[in-house]
Amino acid sequence: MSVPIMLHLALFQFVPLWGWLMAFKDYHIGQSLWGAEWVGFKHFKALLGHSGFLQDLRNNIVMNSMQLVLGTVCAIGLAIVLSELRSKGFVRVVQTMTYLPHFVSMVVVANIFVMLLSPDGGIGQSADDQAGLD
């Protein structure tokens, strides 16, 4: 009965500790972690001493802040717009399309959109065929 909990602990609590250990060692891919030389804070000193570190940190904070604010505002705006629409079929399609990236790889989602919007057989081509346009 405790096996699922132990697996969860092993995967999400103990496995990340290997990354912490790698940060303090001179580890290279293909090399044993235990055989790597202990370098202490050498990698952290190099990171903090790099000339572009502060600019990179600032860019990261700005981009994440923008994503947080714009993502929230756009999600709330879309929810309000969808709640006001009368066509429940269209609402379901839009909801499915917006939830899809959370469950499927972005590469797969991008390919689905490329196929749907393709001028050689996508939605636009089907509409042109029905309208008698070539």
C-alpha cells in the first residue's frame, strides 16, 4: 500500500538531489558521477562572475513576469468571451484547442495546426471547395 508513495518520493524528492550533487562536481556526460572531481562552488562563481549574468537574469525575470500577467489576463478574457457566446459547439471546439497544449506535446499541436490551416487540404481549402473557388 505504501509502494505508490515510495515511488513518488523516489522520483520527485530523491532524483533531483543528483542534480544538486552534479552542480558541485566536475561532471561530464558518460562519466560516473561518483568518479567526478569535487569542485565546490567553482561553477557558481563562474556563473555569477560572467559578464552577461545580470542581463540574462533581468531578461528571465521580465519574460516570466510578462508571461504570468499576459497569460492570466488573456485566459480570463477568453473565458469571458466564451461564456457570452451562444454557439456551444464553437465554444467546445475553442476550449478543446486551448486545453490541447497542456496534454499533448507542442510539436504535435503545432503539426495539427499546420495541417488544419494548410492551403493544400486544410480548413481553408475545404471552404474554398464548398464555395466553388479554386
